[in-house]
Amino acid sequence: MFFKATEENMEMSEKGNGQRSTDPLLPSMYEKDIAQRLQRTFDYVLVANKENDDEDPRFPRRKAFLDALKEKRFQVKEIVYDDKTFYGLQAPREIFEDYQYLLKVSDSCNWCGDEKGITQANRIRIIHFILYNTGIKKDDGGKEKLEELIQKGVFQTTFCLHEKKDQKLLRAKWAQWSAVFKDQPFDDIKLYFGEKVALYYLWLSLYTKTLIPAAVLGVVIFLYALAFFNTSSLIKEVCESNITMCPPCDKRCGVWQLSDTCTYAKVSHLFDNEGTVAFAMFMAIWATLFLELWKRHRAKYVSSWKVFDWCEEEEELIMDIVNDPNCEPKRFIHSYWRSTLVLILVTVMLMVILGLTHALVVFRVVAAPLMSDSKWEFLEAHANTLALLMGAVLHYITIQVMTKVNRCVSLKLCELEKLNSVAAKERSFTVKMFTFQFFTLFSSLFYVAFFLGRVNGHPRNYSRLAGFRLEECHPSGCLTDLFIQMAVIMLLKQTINNILEFTVPWVKSFIRRKTAKRLKRQCGRCYRKACRSEQGSVERCDTCKIRDWLRNYHLDNSDAFSLFNEFLEMVIQFSFTTIFVAAFPLAPLLALINNIWEIRLDAIKMTRLERRLIPRKTNDIGVWMQVLEVIGVLAVIANGLVIGISSDFIPRLVYRYHYGPCSRGSPSTDCMEGYINDTLSVAFLLTEKIGENKYNHTFIDPVLRNQVNVSQCSYRDYRNTEDYSLTPKFWFVLAVRFAFVILFEHVVVVCKFIAAWFVPGSPMRVKNKRLDDKMKRLKDELREKRYGKGTVV
């Protein structure tokens, strides 16, 4: 076997005079790789604080853990440097031979090709599993594993080592800004970081490319609205209006002129026009096409990587046996009491998140009238808009805080479930974390989209919250409020997150390198070419080892959450891009720009600023695929409701063909002339002067409208002047709204099914290649049975 030869060669190098073996039986094609293996004799490093052994109560447990590793024939190299003790670990070749054999006889993992040779990424994954599943006995009879030992300070940290040559290759081909518009080397990423990281970048690359047509169409929709910016009759009606609007709050708020909001009406037209309907339908179908194209793209690569039928749970069983041949399988456990408890706790957590959304609504409701009463003219004039912006910023801060809370709660809930495999725990954690994050990010947006301005009551009977009147929509529509909320959150989240993602690891690494004690020359061998060159074959001395270990130690820590965080960020962005895209057609463009930089930023971070991620072998993006499919369904429902309920598309359509001038046979006039006035109702109020340029307005019963000091104002609704009851026009428009939502969703769902059927999930080339591989494998097995291994017939 290849690794057997490698290990024997290493032993000869250690025992002999330090010169490389020239065994002619060693295959020449592996010589280059063997030289690297000879240099890196340790795959993993444990770090502990250096303490006085006699006084440190943690030392016996540390020694017991290292002894447990030695019982498994691990080679342990201890090097003390400054105030740290480093333990280099190397696994015996028998572990990998057992792993290869079990792969060959397994049901789902025997196609990967690992039974013919183990890559460095696979070595790291196997060693990582064994380390974290090795334990020492506790007083209560249980086992104390490495994760618990790290939490208690027995060890400070643990990490696998970057390979300098491969790291430099990835930096040159991938992890630099000059490679922004180059294709990514997915095969090299897979060999270095494992299939899971490679599939993340493969998915992100396809997602970014498919965003190009969506971004282009979104810009076209925006430019279409901009082209009719100054010619729209609706904008002219607002800007040239002499309509007096009712006070927006109870105290100290005066009447105002509709023409004062000319700018707001123009902005509303940019994101609430006929083009957004077509764009929303396009994005719903785009989401389906993207997922189907991803299935094809993934099938092509996982087939070439020989992991098409890979099963993570089965590999975990294999590694359990490799770690402990006498182990027992982790039984499947299901408890209705435990499931009920988890369900109750999830519901409680969701109620807490909705409570925070309620608090944000209260803030906006309270902030607007308070700023209207400000002495500063700017605050008084733009109170509602500023309250909306402040609410969006506060929402972003809430998101950042709740992200940490959601993670802790999700982890605790997964512990309660007592799942039997790492893959099952990862799936459960992903679903819970995404659900909590989705509610945290989108609950406020759902309020703005579907409740703002629709539950605020009417004059003389306004709905109140904390004693204050609820917010109202602008006469031009509510969609602009949703756009502002989305734009602020999306821009802040993407910009600040990208800055922090890059600067925090860089600053940490910089500070660690600067504060670390400079490594001094300790022996003459340290500067020999054979000792420090990547092409050398001599076992490196302790100084060279510790230099390499320190280089990795000073990098920022990476863990199981590192890749999860990247996936979560992108899936949340996918949600923003699809669910409320009818209110924000420029969302795909912002996502495209962000992703172009995100790919290289993540690449630089993983290869230069962070410790090496533990490679994971898989054949898909896991439960994220189901999450994306759910988002695709939600996108259809949400966009249908936004267009039908939130936007003014349906009221405008009804007015054009049923109530407007054109419906009465007046083709010479603009069909939308008088629309704004048609959507307003009239109320009567009594005005009382309470100071210089300050008045108190009180809504009165319409029967008293002929009294002195009584004036009238307008507000947005379909209500009778006499008793504020809803008019037949309101019910007609509402019926058309619901009819449109049902029609929109059925048409889009049918289109999604057709698109999913039209694009096969796996290319025919891949299916035929797998068919040929299976045929060849079966023939080889039969030939081996009949004529013996290695026989050519």
C-alpha cells in the first residue's frame, strides 16, 4: 500500500542518517507526495498552557488523555515554547488501513475511491473524529472527551495544519482579489478543504452567476419606472394637489398638504408600478430554475468526485469502529415527552422573537409623534420617515444580538433531542437556527408588508398601541415603507458583515503575531535547505516544527460554525432576494455585487487568516436544499400577497377599468386622472389654537360639521362621510385583491412545476457515466473472483 511505503520510508529516515530512502519498489509517481509526508510527520496539534506539573490539577487529566491516544498507537511529540506546550499528533497507518477496508465493504461509501489511497484531507477528518471521541474516565463512571477538556482548560485549543505548498497554490489561483472574475478551482478546493467546502463554493458560484439575469431585469424595471418619473399622472396629481390631509397624530400634529409629499410619491412610483408584477413572477420561476440547475451542477461534480451515493451516517459508523472496534452503535431514540418539550420551547422562543417585533412597532409608533413635537424643524417635518429609518437600524441591531441568542438556544434544543449522529444533529441545528433567524429578520418586514396602515382604524376610532395611534400608510401606498426597511437591513447587513468578516480575523492574527515571542535560532540545522524547504525529505527539527505550528496557532480559530455561518448568510440573502422582491427590484443587483466580493473574501479568509477547516466528505449541501425549496414556496405566496394586498396595483387596475374616466368612455383623458382623490375619504375636525402656530385638532361627529371652526380633511381609506363605515368600493377592491392573489399563485406554481419537469435533476451524461462505472466495477469483481486479483484477461 502507498501509505505503508510512506510510513516505512519515514521510519527509515528517522533511524538512519537522515537521507531519503531510494527503495526502487516505491512508485515514482508518489515521490513528490512522499517528500511532503516526510516533512509533515504530524497531522494535528494540541495546545495547553504550561503550568507547574506539581501544582496544576489539570495535568493528570491531560496526561491521561495523551496516554489514551498512545494506547491507540498515536505518536505524540511534545514541544514547550514560551508559556505554551504543543503536542504534535500522528496517527498510525493501521487506522487508515482499517478505514479503507471498511469503506470497501460498506453499502454506500464504497464508490469514493478512498479504499485505494487516503488524501491528507481525509487523514485530518479521521484523526479529528478519533480525537473528539477519545475520552478519559470520570469519577461518576462516564467519559470526559476532548471538547469537555478544552472547556475546562485542560487543553487550550486544537487545530490541524495548513500545508504550505497547497496553501500557496490556492492563494495564487483562488484566494486573491485579482481572481475575482476567474473560475474557481473546485477540484483543488475539494482536495484541500474537503467536499463540503467545495460544494459551498460550487453552490455560491452558480447562485452568483444565475443572479446576473435577475439583476439585469431588476435594473430594467427600475429604469422603466425612472423613465416615466416626470410624466406619471399619479405623481402629478400628488405634487399639484391642494388636498388637506388629516393630522398624523393626536397631540400637536397639524393638518398638512398632500403636495408636501411630492418627493415621497416619486420614490413610491419607482418601486410600485406595473413592472414589479412581471418581475415578481419572474423571480418565483427563477428560484425554481436555480434549484433545478443546482441539482444538475451538483450531480456533475459529485459524480466526478466519486461521492454520488455517499452516506455521512454510514461513514460515521465506520469511523466509530476504527476508533473503537468494540463500540456499540448509537441507537435511535425517540421520546414523545422530549419532542413535546422541544416543540414547546421552540414556540416560546418564537413568541419572544415576535415580542421583540412588537417592541419595534411600539418604538416606531411612539417615536413618530415625539419627533413631530420636536423644536427642530427637520425632525418635525420628517418625523414619520425618520421613525421608519430608526426602526430599521434598531431592527438590524436586534438581529445582531438575537443571532447569538438563537445559536445558544438551538444548541441547547439539539442536546435535549439526544440525536444519534453528527449529521442528524447538524440537520436539526440548521432547521432550528434558520427558523429563529427567519423570524428575527422577517417578522418586522411582514408587519410592514401586510399590517401597516390596515389596522389603524378611522377618525374618532383610531387603533392605539401604548396610548399612541398606529402608523398610517402614505396616500401613494405602503410599499415604500417596505422598500426602506429592506434596503436599510440588507445594506447594513451585507456591508458591515463583510467588513467584520475580514477585519476581525486579520486584526486577531496581527495582534497575536506581534505579541508573540520571536522565535530564536536554536540549532544550525534550522537553516539548512533540507530542513526548511518544502521539497526536502529530512525530518524537520523541533525549531522548524514549532515555527510551522506557531504560524497556524496565531491564525484565527475556525470551527464547525465557520462554514455554517457562510451558508446561513447566503440563504438569508436568498430569502431577501426572492420573498419581498416585488417591493425591492434592486435586491438581486445588491446580492450579485455582494457575492462577487464574498467569494474572494471568504477564500482569502479561509486560506490566509483562519486555521484550516476540518475537511468534511459529503455529496450535497444537506438540509439547506430543503430550506431553499421552502423559501421558493414562500416567495410565491409572499410576492402574491405583496402585489395583491400591499401594493396599489389592484386599486389602480380597478380604477382604470371600473371607476376611472376611461371606464366611462372618455378616451381623451388620462385613465388614471383622479385616482389619488378617489382613494381618500373625508373627516371633520374642530380646530383649537393652543399657542403660537400650534393647534389642537379634535375629530367630531359628521352631524356637527356645520358648526363654527369645523373644517374637513382627507385620509386614506374607502369610508362613508356620514358614519365612517366601509363603502361598497372597498369590498369590491378587496374581492379583486384576493382573486388576483389566488390567480397569481396558481399560475406561478404551475410554471414552477413545468420548469422543474423541463430541467432534469441529473444530466444524461452523468447517468450514463455512472452506468458505465457500475458495469465496469461488477465485471472487475467477477473477473477477480474467477481469475484472481490483478489478472488481465
